[in-house]
Amino acid sequence: MTSVELQSLSKQRRLLVTGGAGFIGSNFAHYWCQHYPNDRVVVLDALTYAGNRRTLIPLDSHSNFRFVQGDICDRPLIDALLQEEAIDTVVHFAAESHVDRSILGPDAFVRTNVVGTFTLLEAFRQHWMSSDRPEDYRFHHVSTDEVYGSLGPHDPAFSETTPYAPNSPYSASKAGSDHLVRAYYHTYGMPTTITNCSNNYGPYHFPEKLIPLMCINILMGKPLPVYGDGQNVRDWLYVEDHCSAIDAVLRRGKVGETYNVGGNNEVKNIDLVQMLCALMNEMAPSLPVKPAESLITFVKDRPGHDRRYAINSSKLQTELGWTPSVTVQEGLRLTVQWFLSHEDWWRPLLSEEYQAYYNKVYA
Ligand code: NAD
Ligand code: DAU
């Protein structure tokens, strides 16, 4: 039996997906509507600079999909949505997510990531309690490996018991939100789960992040700014594998637990940029500057730049049977192909506002 046939036999789930117009949230909304078409999916998103309504247009024809523009700090709106949509599952992606922006202006990070998460938790607690605390309700919080800080070259990968040591305003605000979620399980018994994931990449990735920025700059013949010595290491995960990990946690995860999600794909930034250049040289029909490697430019380092992230996801793999399905070589090829064929998606995002941000960071 296919997952769609199996699902028609089970209860309809009713999801509130916060931040579902952003990179990972939109991939998750597409994933869920495709795999579980009988479930209700309500996306709540404030459409900040990172939110893109166009990404969700293909879902508008889906009868179980609804988009609501709104802020996770707006308690009356959250209360109304939880009640009128009879939500049983919150999947919480909404956040300010870019480290460089958190260095330029941390305020929005504290507001959305800490106060916004708190607002959602309080609203969901009331909703869950007034429905007689159903056991199948779930508040799932999507977090990051950055809460664990930075690793040395020979340190073991982050596990769920690694102490928190966030280094940027972004990761500190995510750590704060994780602690609140944890407290709501321990204090109120609210059914929560948390995933801490490594760097994602794939379709609908906003241009400010490393992989889309490099793809777009190669296509435009612009310099490829590599911070510092380019030796920082990230553990890359194809976004669809992140979605399937959250699926596994929602279906089989234990409440109150945290699961680390990673691709087991540690790559130095400079090597990753070289891989993207090689793919673009091979796959792009034409490039303004070729070979693309000649655009690589080392620039001033990010303040407080974490040296290395690596995730041990053996808990998720052994307890819930999840495995990533895409290697970094396959995933980068898919991603380059996606950026080559979706200029209509990324070109409008290079707005004046984006250019002003770019000039501040890379001046
Ligand atoms: P993103 O910046 O692409 O998207 C964030 C979305 O949240 C946007 O659509 C934005 O409009 C929305 N949003 C922001 N403030 C809001 C508010 N106050 N109310 C409602 N909506 C609001 O982020 P992303 O990369 O998709 O990350 C999603 C989540 O996953 C975040 O919580 C992030 O911390 C976490 N995460 C990201 C990665 C990664 O590599 N991108 C890795 C691990 C964890
Ligand atoms: O680890 C998970 C985190 O991954 C998420 O929690 C964050 O939301 C997400 O933005 C991402 O954070 P990073 O800071 O690791 O991602 P970013 O794409 O900004 O940078 C990846 C690496 O590349 C990092 O070492 C900084 C470097 N970099 C980045 C940019 C934008 C460059 O060298 N040049 C650049 O222009």
C-alpha cells in the first residue's frame, strides 16, 4: 500500500505550519501535502523579507491547504486559528534565521525567535488544556545545531546531550526558544518534540545563504565571497531529508525528546564553493565568467564565526529508522539544476532592500 492509501485509513491530522513561506517551511508544506493529501495544512507566515508567497502558489489548488499572513507574536490571531482550524499539530519553523543579519540587528531575533515561540507555546497550551489534553496533540519545534556552539577539528559530532553554547545572537535566540519548549514539556506535560538540524540546502533557499548566494553570483558573474580562510566546516543536509526527519519525529517520536538531524556530510566552505563552481561550469549553458572558480574572493571573516559543526543523528536513525536519502554530491547537482531552471523565482528577490543588506555585509 502507498503512504497515500495508508493515510486514507488513518485519522486526519490538522497542522499549523509557522514560517511555511520560508525555505524549509515551504518545502515541508509541499512535502506534507504530497505525502498526506488528506491532512489539513494551514501555513501561518508574516511574509518578512525571507517569506515568499509565490513559493506556495502550487498548493493553492489543494483543497486542504490554507495560507494566512500573520505574526507568531499575535496572540489573538494564534488563538483564533488554533480554535477555528481545530489544530492538533503545530510545526514551528517561523524564525529570523540568518546569522549575518543577527549580527547587524539582533532585536528581531529576540522578538520572533524567543517572544514568538513563547506566544505560540502559551496559545497551544491553552488550546490543548481546553481540549482535555489529548495525547495525540503535538507541538514540534524546529531548531538548529548552532545552539551547541563550535567544534574543534577532532571533537566528536554534536549529540542530543552536548551542552548548549550558542555564539551568535541568532543561535542564542534559538537556544532560548529550545529551553522554553523543553520547559513546557517538563512543567505542564505539554506534548512537545524538538529537532536540532544541520545546514539545509535545496529549492526555495533565500539568496543570502551560502549555497544560493554562490549559485546566483556565478550566474551573474559576480565575486564569490568566502569568509576568512574558507576552512570552516558545515554538515550539509538536503532539505527534503529534513522534511522526512520531521515526519518521522511527528509519527514515531517520543514526546519530550530532542532528535538531532544531520546529513553526515561535513564539507569545508572552500571545498563546497569549488564543487558548486565545477557543477556550474558543467551544467550552465553559458556563464558570464568561466571558469567560475576565477570569481572566488576571500573576504573579511564573520565576527564570532563558528569553526565547525557536525551532527550525530544516530538517535533518530536507530530509534525512528530515519536515514538521509541524498548524498551531498547528488543534492548539490539537484540544487544547481533547480537554480538554473528557476531564475523567475530568485531574480525578483534581488531587490533594492536585498542589495542594501548585501552592501552592508560585503562592503
Ligand atoms: P527562512 O528565513 O527561510 O524562513 C523563515 C520564515 O519565517 C519566513 O517565511 C518568514 O516570513 C517567517 N517569519 C519570520 N518572522 C515571523 C513572524 N514573527 N511570524 C510569522 N512568520 C515569521 O528560514 P529557514 O531557513 O526556512 O529556517 C526555518 C527554521 O529552521 C528556523 O527556525 C531555523 O532556525 C531552522 N533551521 C534552519 C536551518 C537552515 O539551514 N536553514 C537549519 C536548522 C534549523
Ligand atoms: O547549522 C544550521 C544553520 O545553518 C541554521 O540554523 C541557520 O538558520 C542557517 O542560516 C545556517 O547557518 P550558517 O551560518 O552556517 O549558514 P550560511 O549559509 O550563512 O553560511 C554557511 C557557511 O558559509 C558559514 O561558515 C559562513 C560561510 N559563508 C556564508 C556566506 C553567506 C561565506 O563564506 N560567505 C558567504 O557569503
